[in-house]
Amino acid sequence: MRIYAIFLLNLCLVAPVWGGTISGSIHGTLSVSNSPYVVTGDLLINAGDTLWIEPHCQLFFEEATTFKVQGVLLAQGTATDSIYFSSNKSPQNPGDWQGIYFDKPANKSYLSYVVISYASTGITFDSTDSEIKHSCIKFNTNGIDCSAGAQPLIESNQIIHNGNSGIRVTSSSPRIIAKGLLLLVTMMFGRILRVIFGVARIAWV
């Protein structure tokens, strides 16, 4: 059950979503005080909508569900309070849910200090310049997909234990920034970077 409370914040209407089961179109705020959330059906941020997810929130996705972003997703944790996106199955396995899919959004989304695990593809950037920083993408079939001219910023992430590819680039040009060994080689015989008709711009700092 979802309960919405409407209040004025910076001249915008924001609707905190309370814990329990969630699915369908969503916007407003996912509050840590009501976490964890079980996602029982596909989630969608519509074009023109924004969803804020507070640090330390946990979202557990039922089998084959997808989190599609056509609007703006602001999932910005902290070094001590990450935001978690994972499978609701037990035991958990790569490919349990579909992952986060940026579906040609008009505006940029920002993810930092998030953990994405046990998805088919942890995060897909489709024709977007959104950003993911200081995050961990692990135990997915594929870590990150970039396609259709996407130019995301992928900075200082741990991309580990993904079965096929850590970062797969198809007709796109992501900006990849790695500090030291934070961008780690994918385990389980996977590849850290697979480029198909694209250009990956990589900087080590």
C-alpha cells in the first residue's frame, strides 16, 4: 500500500512514498525511514517527473522486474550510507531482475554511492549523459550497458563479479574515470570493457 503526503518544497510538489510494496509510475521521494521497499512490478519514472531516493534506502526487486527511467532519478548516497538495488529472491543470482534502464531521458540523472546487484544488466544508459560515481555494480550478468549514442560519466566505481561484461559499449561514447584500482576487472571469466562500434574515453587519475 502506498500513502502520499503532499508538501511544498522549493516551490515543487514532492510526494514521499512509504515503505512496503511498490510498482508502476513513481515520483517524489523514497524515504529511508520507510525502507526497505519491495518492488513487485516494473517501476517507471515518467518524462517530466523526478524521484529522489534517500541515502541508505534499500529496494528489492521481484523476478524479471525493471526500473525504467524516462524522467530524472536522483539516487545519491554517502560514503557511509549507500543506496541498494538488489534481488528479492533467496538465494540471489545474477539475472534475477532486469536492472535500471535509462530510456532516452531528456534530462540528466545522478547516481552516487549506490550498489546494484543480481540484475540481468545492472544499469543501461540508452541515449543519455547521466552520471554514476563512487558506486558498486556487482554479481550481475552484465554490469553497465551504453548504447544509442549515450555519453554517460562513469567515475570511480567498483565493477566486479559480473558474468559477461563489466562495461559494454555499443554505438556510444561513455566517459570512464578510474582512480587507482577502483575500476576492477570483472570476475567469472567476464570482460571489464567490451566495445562494439563505439568509443570509450578512459582516464586514470
